[in-house]
Amino acid sequence: MFRAAVDVDELSWLRGRAWALAIAVMTFPYYWRTMPDRCADRVAVARRVLADAAS
């Protein structure tokens, strides 16, 4: 739904997924104990990115 709304090519979509996954993963080591809510949000982002990649 969102992808259709932004109307981007496949390479741009792949690049966006890569950035989202990188940002999500980078926060884990630093915030795991100090900001668990932020980490939970980033886990959700990572799961959505990986689910999109699998479809």
C-alpha cells in the first residue's frame, strides 16, 4: 500500500529497505538496556523490512 503510494522503482525500494534495516540493527547494542521501548520499535521495523523482502 505505502509502496504503491510513493511510486518508486525497485532499486530505490531496495535501498530504502536496506537503510531501514541498518538503522534498526544499529540501535540494538547501544539502547538494548537503556531504552527497551526504542529497541522494541526497531525490532518491529526490522521484522517488517524482512517480511517485505520475503514477499
